[in-house]
Amino acid sequence: MHSIDTLRDGLWAWVVGPAFALGALVLTFLLRAPQAVRLREGFRACFADDATAGGVMPPATAVVFSLTATWGSAAAVSAATAVALGGAGALAWLWLFGALLLPVRYAETLLARSAPPGQAGRAARGTLGARLSADPSPILRALGQGVTVLLPIAALAWVGGAHGGALMDASAQLSPGNEGLLTIGVAVLAGVLAWLASGRAGTGGVTLVGWFSVVAVLALLGVSTAAILHEPSRALGGIPRAFEDAFAGAEGAGAFSGALAGEIAGLAVAHVLPPMLSTLGLDGALQDAARARTSRLQASASMMGPLMHVVLATVLGLSFIATGAFHRRVPGSRTLAEVTFWRSAFETVSQRQESDRAFTGTVRVLDGEARARPLEVATERGTITSPRYVEDGRPADFAVRIDEGHIVVMLEPDNDHTLRQMPASELEHVRVEGRMLPRGASVVTSAMERGGGDLATRLALVALLALGACGAAAWGVGASRHVEGPLGFTILFFPALGLLLAASGTAPWLGSVGSLVSGALATISLAGIVGKARELARLVGPSA
């Protein structure tokens, strides 16, 4: 598993990220900066429904499906984690990624909705995979086939790993101990919504799912805005602070020890970028389902999805800043594998980098209490107050050997109370409880509680669950359109199956494999789109 995680991190940091930046800049130049000159047209195009055109949904519904497929619940939890670990600076990277993504979405929609020169017909268009697979170039044909093969796998593994993990996190905040059952319920709902959104139940089903998605988005947007109003001046001050922190690093605040500029950039690539790029290769199929007057109009409309993604993530991030949620300790727990050990507490980045503060030695834990002093336990950015160690709901009994803050050996007593070495996987079974900095869905909970109370918190978490179901449904619709016949109908339910696997806990590798597959899909899709850049420029025309 460690080798898969290393490969995943390397793929996103050294392949997907640089390829995305370079490809987006090329498309911005060749397509004449559609993110600047086509936004107004895109907004109008969302409402230009042409009943005589092919497709099963209005242009605006296709945009909403694109948003929910990208956002789901993973983007919310990922944005919360990025701000929790990197502060306001993570928002600056969000805006940069959003600006670069717009021409890529524009280009993918143009390709998906147009056939290659001299190859008119449905078989040569409708999805990015089909469009590239019909190209005369053998390289582009291979890329198209790669998109078609990887999409069903991503529909299962990425949705199950990313959205499923986020749903489990949100469900644990909403109803602790029942996260598995809640996620199973969301998976069933996702399957029903996928069937309705596919058009097999008529256009009324598509419309119903579209409105359900809109209500979920508006609910999350509303409670996040209410949290911002808790301290609007602090939220507005977070906007200029985001740029300063992104390039100079974030100072410590409260229990948050701060973050270096390089750490903030790395967090953005690891947490903010994957949800935004996850639907490359999928989005064209969703946009092709729109009843648009022209392909260029729908291409302009498709940019509204990423733009709404950025707006929603920004409002959510500003709610964390306004309420101070990311730098205030809350009751929580982490696995033993996620914490580090220190001889003295750190309060700033510079202190966190002092190697002599890290603990080296042996610690014995009896009845849930560490028998070592001085000893501080910490998460990524701050220390844990009053830590207790719990295993299977009972006070833990174990010993660990620690080297420069990290556990290298774990020992547990056997039947005759002799300590024996345990595999590294046992670190996941022991949890450290105490007051600590939140991350993921717990940041959302902390912000909403401070900004709107218990009702706002529950509404935000329910909205995340609903968005998870809508996102999985949109993924199913887009992925199924890549394959004809019974297999396409089966793929429609792959995302719901992925959520069931996440809820069951039988596939702990799902998140890592899903991120790896998603990164490969994004890279291949981007390479195919850039490979058609000159043809795209001709499709746009000189008047663009």
C-alpha cells in the first residue's frame, strides 16, 4: 500500500500538475483565452435550451451535472483539509487552478460534440474517448482507447475512494457510529438518481435529479454564507491574505502552527487539484447530452461548472477563515499512524522544523495513558491536548519505539503479558483522542457550529451527503455514455458500487488506487485534448 501511495503522490506532483499547467496555457493561447472572453456567452448559453437539438437535458442541467460530478462531497472535504493544513493560501491555488481549467473544459466539450473532419456520425463523437478513437493519428487513437478503458475504472475506484471516503467522514460527523449505514443509504440513492438522470425514465427524471442537485448546492452555499457573516471582516481579509500566504507562507494562528509556501502548494496539488481534474474525459459526455443550439455555445456553458466549483469552494473556505475553524482545537481522534511525538510543544513553523524537539525513545502506554514525560503528541500543524489512547473502544495497552517523532516499532502484550512486535498495520487500530485541530468534514462541522449552530451544521452535512449521491449519479451517467448496450447500463451503477465498497470497509486500497487511476485518466485526456489543439482553434473560428 505504501508503494501505491508513493506512486500516486509522485504522479500528481510531478506528472499531472505540470502537464495540466502546460496544457492549459497552450489551450488558453490557441483558443484565445476563452476564460476571459467567453464567460458572458457561457452564462447566457446555460439558458439557451433548444428542444429541436439532440440530447436529453437542458444545457443548464448538463452544467449542474458537471459541477456535482466534480464537486460531489470529495471536493468539500478536500478543500476543508487544504485550508486546515495550509490556511488561506490554499484558496489562491484554488483560483489559479480554476482559471487554468476553464479552457480545458471548453476544449473537451468542443471535441466531444463534434466529429472528426469527414467522419460525420454518432460513432465518431459524443465523448472524448470516441472522438480521439476515430482520429487518423495512431497516438491519438490509443489515447482515446485509454480514456474509454480508464473511465469505468475511475467511476468505481475514484468515486468509491474519494467521494466514499468523504461521505464516511461527513456521516461520522452527522451520526457517529452509523457512518457505514448512512453511506450505504447514499449509495442506494446514487443508484436511483443515476437511473433517473440517464433519461431511461424520461426527461422528467433528468429534471428531478437536476433540481435535487441545485437544492443541495444552494443549501451548502447558504449555510457557508451564514458562517461568513459570523465575522465578515475576517472573511474578506482572507482574500488578500490568501495571495500573501500562498507565496510567503502562513503564520501561526491559535493552535495552528502555520505552513510554509512550499507546504501550501503541495497541499493544493494533493487536495484541491484532484477533484477538479477528476472528470477530465467524463465531462464531454455530460455536455454532449445537452440540448444546445450549437456546440460552441455549450462549450462556453461548460465553463460555468468549474467556475461554480471555485465559487462554492471559496465560500466554504472563507467560512473556515471567518469562524477561525481551522485554527481552533476541537474534540477529535486520529489513528496512531497519523500522529507524531515531541519532547516540547511547537507553536510556529520554525519550532516545528527544529529537529531537537522531536522525541526519540520508547513510550509505554497503560490504561490509555502514556508513561513518558516530557511528551507531546501532535497532528500535522498543532499539538493534541489531554491525549488518550483507545483500541476497540477500550483504553489501549502497548509500547512503541519512536525515532525523531515517528513510530518505527509497535509492541503489544500477548497472553502471558510479554511484549511482542506487531505489524505496522496495527497502528491503524489504535486511536489518539483529545482536543486537536480539525480537518476534513470536522472543519465543516466546527465552522457551521460557530457560524450557525447545530441546525446549520446538520444542514451542511446533509447537503454534503446529497451532493455525494448526485456526484456519483452524474459520474455514472457520463461513464455509461462511453459504452453502448448492456455494458453501458451496468457501468451506470459503478459509482454507487464504489460507495458501497467504501461503506463496507472491505477495500481500504480504494482511495489510493482511485487517485492513481484518476491521475492517469486526467493526464491521458489532457494529452489527447492538447493533441487536437490546432483543430480546436479552427473549430473556435477567427471571431472568437
